[in-house]
Amino acid sequence: MKILVVGSGGREHALAWKLAQSERIQMVYVAPGNGGTAADSRLKNVPITDPAWLAQFAIKENIGLTVVGPEVPLAAGIVNIFRDQGLKIFGPTKEAAQLESSKDFAKAFMKRHRIPTADYQTFSDVQAAHRYINLKGAPIVIKADGLAAGKGVVVALTIDEARSAVDMMLSDNKLGDAGARVVIEEFLNGEEASFIVMVDGKNVLPLATSQDHKRLKDNDEGPNTGGMGAYSPAPIVTPSLHARVMREIINPTVLGMMKDGIPFTGFLYAGLMIDARGNPRTLEFNCRMGDPETQPIMARLKTDLVGVMEHAVNGTLDAVELEWDRRTALGVVLAAGGYPDAPRKGDAISGIPDETPDCVTFHAGTELKDGQLVTSGGRVMCVVGLGDSVRIAQKHAYDTVDKIRFDGMQYRRDIGWRALKRPG
Ligand code: AMP
Ligand code: GLY
């Protein structure tokens, strides 16, 4: 069978890498892919990003199944386009993808279906937004309604900061249409975790637990990023918390989408805030896998992913039981100089060792230029170490990181610190 993976990041490299391990695979195409997927003989890059052209490619190449990585093509309706042509694709429709593409849609949905989340109100009027901020006080969180590539959330510690975030989005139009409406919500305290499941419309299959590190610098300092590292499993998600999240958040979401007439298919990622007493609340939904969470999760998955995907598009995920490597997988993101504001591009990369049973490197912002691997984006790669403990997985990852070189490289030295801090 031929499979198509849509996207170009570390998440897509990890998905393609795992799919290509299946004996049933003839070829995994990655559109548009990156320098790492270009260099792997089991994978082939396709220089197409337009969803309608990708559907034509899928018909011409007789692609059996398509898996979508990023949110942008999902929000643009790639799943609707493929299904209209009779093509099998795993992801949410444009309508269902609103769980991620509109914060207002997601918040109203959660309120309607009594899914625990922060209190909020939505505004398009600046004065009304300012009045609400004055009433509620700080800290308070301002979110652009639409997709803003990670730049749409401001956790404001003072009323002034909150007001200027509103002005930036509503008056100065800095985020374009995405910021034409803002959700203003209660600040939640606690520890974050990523809860990712596969959904076929009705059945839910949870993936291994994970946690990422959003801030650029060690000790969770510096600006927010797409994620500087992640590991799986996440010890904070105990079996009882897992059961609670399924009962209070995931199942009501899948049922609620069914009831609302927009059944959800695809990866569903709930970003959770777990308070000091262990109560989970939903910070956000993503309608895709996390990046970099996918990299350690795929490194641990033992089950053939092609078979799982087939069940997912056929509505039979209830027949699947996933098998996981019992080891911890821990991924360290190597970012370009200047990331996240203005990442440098075109720096030559060297020293990436071959994959071993306890370390694999997934590419993201890389490309092959005249045979030389160079940086081409903010998050350049993610080095995943595996080990019987968090400490050993961390050592395997950093031993490899130490061998990789490119000008301006930035990375965190403390990926996994929360898991290491936990007793047991
Ligand atoms: P989001 O894209 O909604 O997940 O927001 C990005 C990041 O902002 C989250 O990962 C949190 O670190 C932070 N954040 C979002 N909403 C809240 C909230 N209500 N309270 C505290 N922090 C938040
Ligand atoms: N790692 C966070 C995300 O994928 O949204």
C-alpha cells in the first residue's frame, strides 16, 4: 500500500518513519516533507501543499490512505476535499477542526457540554474587552479566536499587559482575521499535560501519555514556543487521572460533537491544566497530534501504525489494542538561532549519528541543498532518546545532541525535569 503524510515538521517525519516500518508499505510519500524525509529511502517527498492538488496526486498515485499532520490544511478542509473524491484520509473535517481553528467555538462547545475549562467571554469590541479585564483583574489570559501559529495566546500578569494584548489583536490587527475576535479567560494554575487520542467518529483510542516544554529556556523561562522537547509517558497522568480525563473531557467531547452533528474523526489533543488537587481542566483542543509530542510517542509505539490507521478510517478503532515500548522516550528539540521570533535559515548541519535502538533523530526545519543538509525553519530537529528511566532516556538523547552542530543552535538542557522531580 502507498500512504501519503501531509506536512513538513518533526511530527510528520515521526509519523512517516513509523508508517514505513510496516511490511505492508510500498512507499510513504510526505508532502512537502523536509531534509530528513528526503534522505530516507523508504520515504519520498512530494512538492505539493495545495489540498486540491494533493487529492489529484493521491488519485494518480493510487494512495490507499492519507494522514494529515498540521492544523492549517485541516482548517482549510483537506479532509472534505479528499472524502468528496472518495479518498481515505485520517483527520477532522473543516467543521470539526473548529475545535482548534476557533477558540470561541471550542469554548462555547465546552460550556454547552459541561466540559471542565476556564471561565471566559468573547469580544470583538475593544472597550467592552477592556471593561471585562478591569472587572476580572490580572492575571488573565487573552487568546486570538483564530489560528495564529502559536502567537495567539498572551498570559497577562497585569491589567496593562492584558489591555495591550487586546489592543494588539483587536485595534492594531497584528494577527489579521485570526485576532478579529478575542477570547478572554480565567488564568489557571497548575501543571500542563498533553492528552492525545485517536477518534473514528465514535470510538476513542488513547495514545501513550506525554508532556511537552513550551518555554524556550531552561527552568521554563523565556518566551513560549511550539515546544522545545517532550517525553512519554508523563508520570503526572496516573491511571486514575487518565480515567477521569476520559470520563470528564474526552468522551463528552466525542459524544458532544456527534450530538451537534459534526462527528470528530482524527487525532484529538486536549491540552490540560492539572491543578494542585489533581483536577484536570481543558486549556485548548488541537485537532492533530502534538509537535514534539508525536516524536517520543511514535518512538514508543510497537503496533503496526498502518493497521491502526485503517481501523481509524473504517470506524473500527474499538478493535485495536496498542502495544507500547515500556521505556521512556524523551525528545530534545534543537532550534535555529533567533527562534521563535526570527529564526535563521541556511546554516549547515553536521554530526547527526545513525539511528540506534535507543536514539532516533527526527527532522523538522531542514532541507537538502546541493547535497548539504541546512536549516530551513525554527525548530530544526528533535533528538529522541529511549531508556528504562527518564534519566537514561535523557542521557541517550543528550549524548546525541552533543554530536550535532549548526551555527546558532539553541536547545534546553533540562527536558524531562518535571518527570525527574516526581517521587517514584
Ligand atoms: P493554548 O494555545 O490555548 O494552549 O495556550 C498556549 C499556552 O498558554 C498554554 O500551553 C499555557 O501554557 C498557556 N495558557 C493558555 N490558557 C491558559 C490559562 N487559562 N491559564 C494559564 N495558562 C494558560
Ligand atoms: N506541542 C504543542 C502543540 O503541538 O501544540
